[in-house]
Amino acid sequence: MTTSRRTFIKSSALMASTFSIGQMDIFKGINKSELQLGIQLFSLPRMLSTDFLGAMKLLKDLGYKELELFGPYPFSSESSKKSWEGAGKMLGFSGSGYFGYTAKEFRKILDDHGMTAPSAHTDLDTLQQNLGAFAEAANILGHQYLTLPSIPDHLRKTKDDYKKISDTFNEIGAALKSKGLQFGYHNHGYGIKSTDGHMGLKTILDNTDPDLVFFEMDIFWTAAGGVEPLSLLEQYPNRYKMLHIKDMKEKKVYEGDGGSMRDWFPLFPMMTPAGEGVLGVEAIITKAKNIGVEHFFVEQDMVAQPEVALKKSGDFVKRLL
């Protein structure tokens, strides 16, 4: 079911709780024929920064119906804003979040382009410090998931760290559920390779409440960690609700444990449009549909020539949904 047909009622805690239960029932009944082609906006941040409406028209023309946003947002933590300011300058873009628009203005742009935004990436500090403001904006924009794509380095050193962050995820998930929203965790490179006899991602999967914490698999970074995406989807059906889809030119795994950007950077040149690499994207999408994945977001981080690469990926994914 598309987010544009979903309204969130929050006039009281009781109403929010009641709605949350009904909302879950609706999600379980999603018709596979209603799956829509989505994109993570970090695929083209430079174009969004310089010509936001032009970028939106491009995405519409390429057939993208669902957007996944990336922060920071006006209400994001100061630490997140400062971090992204430095990263943006280094990577060559200036905009993020709502790209200078208010949440209401951004929602109108979505509506005008026939799009929805079921998910938004954010940071841990914002979820813990400003969840109320984030939830308010999320309800304006029609978000379904508020998704964490990164665990701070110092919180993921040991197995006990991963157990503690699992407890934190359960707390965030419960807080969001009370507001009619859901919490998602997106994996990057760390926590995939087993260290000290444990796999961090599995620790999180095994120690979080399936009713409170959902997962977004990045198939590229999962494979880079040495684990087959299909294997995780089979082991944890109904936990994964979103996919990030990009392909890998040739099979590569981290030289290290995937815990730092030093491990990631050498693999960026391996990214390629869906269907042009070795990851078996068609089989992954087929399995994902069968276990209840709801949203499929193409992501090719800051891809050159987005009008070409994103068309290739979009066309490939669209025919499989």
C-alpha cells in the first residue's frame, strides 16, 4: 500500500496506540502488485543541491515513485549538522534533508510529482534527542519508517556493545510505535564479518523485538562483508522490510572488518547498475518479495551521470516488482 493512501492520526496517546496496531495489520496485507520503484536520494545529492525541482522531474520521468530521504533536517542534532556540513563540502554538495523547503512544502512537491517518501535516514542523536519533532515532520511527509543507517564507532566495538545498541533500538522502536511510526536499521559494512566469534548484525537481529525493530538490507555492503544477501533474507524472514539495491562489478570483500571508511572506499568503484554485476539482484528481489519486503530503493552513492545509471537500475528493478 502506498504511503499517499495512509494517514496518521495522533490526537492522543490512546489513538496513536490504537492506530499503530491497525497500521501493522495493513502492512501485513501489502499486495505485491502495489510495490513501487524507489530511490535513496543520496544517489544524486549534487543535482538535488543545485536543481532540486529538476532532479525531482528527472526521477519522476525515470519512473521512481518512492523516495528515501537523507538528513540532516532542520530539527536534527547539532552534531549531525556539523558532521554533514564537513562531509558535504568534501563530497561536493550543499543540500540535504528537505533541501531548503519546509516539511509541508516538501510534501506538496511530492504530491505534485505523484511520489511518496516512506522512509527517511537519520542519526542516532536526533532519534534520541529530537524524536518528537522528527515524528511531527514524518507525519506531515507520510513517512512509514525512520531509519538509522549508521551506528557511531564507539558503540559497536564488542559483542556487548551490539547487545546494548539492540536495547537502544528496542527503546526507539517502542517510542516510534507510540507515534504511529516504525524504526528501521540499515546495515553498512561493519558488523557483517564475524569478529571474536560473533557477527554484530546477527546480534542485533537476535536481540531486537520483531514488533519494534525492522531492517533495511544494503545488498552491496552485505556482500562486501562476505555474507550472501539471500542467506540473511532466508534466515530472518519478515525482519527485512526495505532493500537498498545496487550491483557489484566483480565479487569483492573488505580487506579489513568493514568497520571504517578505509575499508569502504576501495569498493566504491565496484558499484554498478542493478543487473550489470555479479550479486544476483533478480534472485534477491524475488526472495525479498516472498518474505514481505515492502520497499525497494535503488541506491548508487553519488553516481556519475544519474540520468543514465539510475535509468538502467530503475528499468531493471521495475520489471521485477
